[in-house]
Amino acid sequence: MTLTFPNRSRSYDKAGQRVRFIGHDGMFEVPFFVETDALRTVATGEADYLAAFDAARATIYDVAREIYGNARRTIYVLTAADFR
């Protein structure tokens, strides 16, 4: 199956300093996180991180698909190194 992102919702995980979003592989939900450092903005809070995520959504989804295709895990955490 192909990894898709039919649900555009995302949320900020303050404790983990990351944005959470969900992918779908068929009927399976695949949890993803993108670290705030990977969003490359001068963000100061939740609204800034979520706006940066929204602005880079297509790129984030492309990187998530690539990472997902390379190895199966329980959760995926995208870091700044994944976007180079």
C-alpha cells in the first residue's frame, strides 16, 4: 500500500518539542512526529510551529513517505537531518 495523509490535522507536542501528524497505509494509522528544529523557523510557540508545518506540509509528507518506505517502525520522528 501507499502511505497517504487524508487527514490534514496536526497537533503540537510541547513536552516532546515536535508536531504530530498521522499517515495511513491502507487501514493502518502510522504516527509521525517532526521535531521543531526541522521546521527551520524562528518560532516561539505552538502557533508558529503549526504554521511552519502547514507551510512545509508537501515537503514533510514527501520525507515521511521516503522514511516510511525505508523501514517499518511503530512511530516515525523526522529530524532536521531528514530534510537535507
